[in-house]
Amino acid sequence: MSFFTKIKSSFNLIGETIKSIWKYPILLLPIFITWLVFASITIYFKYYWDLPDDTVLFYLTFLGIFWFITFVLTYTSSIMVVIVKQIETDWKILVSDAFNNSNKKIFKLLWLSFIWAIIWFLLVIIEAILSKSKKNKSSDNINYEWVAKTLGWEWSIFSWFWLWLDILKDLIRLAIFLSIPAILWKDKWVFSWIKEWWKIIWKHPVEFLWIYGSMFLIWILMVIPLVIVFTLSDNWIVFSDYIWIWLTIYEGIIWTFSIYMEQMSSTLLFIWHMKWEKENEKLESGKQKQISDILMPRLTDDIKEFA
């Protein structure tokens, strides 16, 4: 199978991810709720929380905050993964059942989110140490402008350091999202789920990287309006509160859509990989198929992958 066929298959998976939104908009709800939680915590700790004087307590508090955020995102992602299986088993979508299934795996999800929180926490420390001078100016007075800038500050600056750090964060997040189906569908434990997502990336590097590259390009196009407004604002152009309110809402839309794209594309890639493994079990080692030879899973078709 040619290299360009692999790329085309990856683009098709991204297209299927976008189309699934229109057919199953309920899948966006858990992620949007997560953004509301994330935004509320960010604003509270930025403008209303008094930092503890004790250094150890300071770092432990922030680690706890990161763990809470990663757990909420991991848990809501698991709900979406369960709903995907309901769709692909031709069952009725029952959010209550999705919660029940996620609750059964909550201990493993807690471990996964804790590992993610530690990695994120360490990256933020590195970020703070190496890039103090590159951050936006801030204000201690809360208003609509600074709410928008607080929630979207990393979109208002550019450097190669920030770019590569963001890419690293994204790739780690995709690995986490690949781990969630391994927990829910294969009942994997810590080192087993690491092995599972690494196997998918190792076996299908072209598909994985092009899926990520496509999402990254879409993300860049979406943040252009933010970059323009932030840049003009930093050059003393004053915008009304209505502009900043709508910009904050737009940031929520970008965040929700981006996380959904990552979650859904990772879940579909996981299903695709399972189909590839099942298909190749029937073949001799010298006649193994490529994943692009296997019919790509689609939420919008009538084929039920788990039926």
C-alpha cells in the first residue's frame, strides 16, 4: 500500500471525526462541561486564590489541581468512548450506562489521570522556568478582557519553544486518549495500556502522525482570529466587552472541538487497529495487511464494529 494511500486514509479518518459531530452532537457535551470546569478553576486560581507561603504546599496544591483537571477530562473521555461502543454495537445511547461503565474502571482512570497530571505538572514547571519573559503581561484586576486573555494566553504568542512544547503536550494527550479504550474495552492495567498505545503508534506511525498533523493544521486555522485580536489589543487597540465575551465563548468552542477531535480520532484509530489485528490473525506473517487495507471504522455508516 502506497505512502499516499496511508495519508488519504488518515485524512478520511479526520473527516469521519468531523462528520460524527453532526450525527451525534451529544458526544460534545461531556467535553464542553470539562472546559467549563477548567475555565472556572483557571479564573478562580488566577484572580481569587491566595498563594500559600509554603513552597511544598504550593507545588502540592498545583499538582492536585492538575490531577483534578486531568481526571475530569479522562473521566468524560471515558464516557464518550463508552457511547462510541454503544453506537458501534447498535445499542440505544444511554448516558447513564456510560457513567456506570466508567465508574467500574474509575480506579484505573484515576491512575491514568495521575500519571498524566505528573507529566503535565513537570512540563509546566519547565515552561515557567525557561519562558518567563515570553508570557503575556497580566493583570490582577478581573474583567472581560483579562478573562479572555487568561484562558487563551498561549494562543497570543509564538516562538519555536512554545510550538514544540505544545506539540509534546498534544502527543502526550493523544497517548492518554489511546489508553482509555485499552482500559474500557480490554481491561488493561498500567504497563499494559502503555504497551497498547505504543504498539498502535509503532505499527501505524504514518497514520498517527498525519492524523495529528491534520488536527494541528485545523487548530492553527481556528486560532487565527484569537491571534489577530490579541495582537491588536497588545498594540493599544481597545475592544468592547462584547468582543471579549464572544472571544471567550469562541475559546470554549475551540477547546471543545480540539479535544473532541483528539478523543474521537484516537478512539477510531484504536478500533481500526483492533480490526487490523483481527484481520491479520487469519494471515501468514509474510502476507500481513497494512491498516490502510482495512475498512476504516465510521460512526456514520451502518456497519457496527462491535456487533
